[in-house]
Amino acid sequence: MKYEAVFFDLDGTLIGLDMNEFLPDYLAGVQRWTRHLSEDGHFMRSFDAAVQAMLAGGRPHMTNEEVFFSRLMIDLPHLERREMQELFSAFYDEFFPTLRRHCTPVTGVRRTLRRLRSAGYRNILATNPLFPREAVVQRLCWGDLYPVHFEHISTYENSRYCKPHPGYYRDLLGVAEVSPDAVLMVGNDPVEDLAAGELGIDTFLLEEGYLVEREEAPEPTFRGSLQGLERLLLNR
Ligand SMILES: [Mg+2]
């Protein structure tokens, strides 16, 4: 067995979720949820800056969650960080579940994960850590999957970088205690997911259904369907 661990992207890979449809509704939800905080769109500009700060990385002494809230609070000096954390916590409890309509389970994916684990592979959920654990777990459930299917799950609480920053993959190799040549990264985004290749990790571009269009991207080591992935890893 060449690989010891398989890193899986979530959105568009293990669950059917088109970010181009999901994101506008997610952002509209954040805007509605926070509209009492500012009248002129000021809050959404700060929210955007806080997300950009997570994507930029470069503050390795902080988690993505810390980066997000510290950047957000710079523009909102009249608010307390604790209040803001509670507001977002309520948003993920109450509003986020309404976004489920954008998601469809991917046929066979649960069986694939089970087969890989039975064959001795370590399944790790390498979803871009821009969201709290709760929002990742909800999306898994929408796709008929559960945290128990994974040995580790990236979230904004436990990560310091976002894809496609190589620091994200470097940290994940450290957490999983695995060397790059023993990992296969599987995803549907030629930029975010194939960036793992920069560290010497082999990559598998999933071309079914939700392949993200990119003008320039690295070549994957492998490409194909979920069945193709099974054939590769289970010698079928
Ligand atoms: Mg994806």
C-alpha cells in the first residue's frame, strides 16, 4: 500500500455542494443576521476583511478563528468580542441549517470511506478551515456523513492557514504525523486542493459533477471519478 492516509476535501468532493450557489445565500444570511449592527454595509466590509485575513495567513501564532475575530473587532470597537462570538454561534445554530437545500449527498461516498478504512487507510477531512467545527459537522450531515468517518477534521479552531497556502498542508501532515509521500489529497478544486502537490503530496482531482473551473492550475497526479479513486487505492 503506497499511501497511509487520504486527505479529503469536503464541498463538491464528499458532498454535493456548489459554492457558487451556496456562498451568495450564506453571505446574505450573515448580512441579515448582523444588520442591526450597522446600517451602511460597514459590517459586511469588516466581515469580508476578516475572511481575507484568514485566507492571507501569515499569523502562525494565531488560529484562523483568532485571526477572524481579531480582524473583525478592529472595525467594531463599540462591540465586545464575546457578544460577536455569541452572535455567530447563534447564526450557525439557527440560520446555517437553512442552507441545507444547496446540498445533495454523493452516492456511494460513505461506502468508499468505509472500504478505505477497512483496507487500513486513515481518512482525514481536509476541508478549507474557514468555518467553525459546527458548520463543518452540519455540512457532513447534509451529505449523510458523520465526524466518526474521519480521524481528524480541519476547522477554523484547529488551523492556522487556509488552502491553497502550503502551510495548511504542512500543518495537517504534522497533525496526522504522516510524511508527504504517504498521503493522497483528493479534491475538486485544481487550485485549492492540488496545492498539496507543492509539498510532494500526490493529488487526485475528482472530475465528477462539481469540478471547479480554473484558468491556471497544477496538474494532478491522478484524475477521475470516485470509482477510479477506489480502483487506485483498493486495486480493484
Ligand atoms: Mg471543494
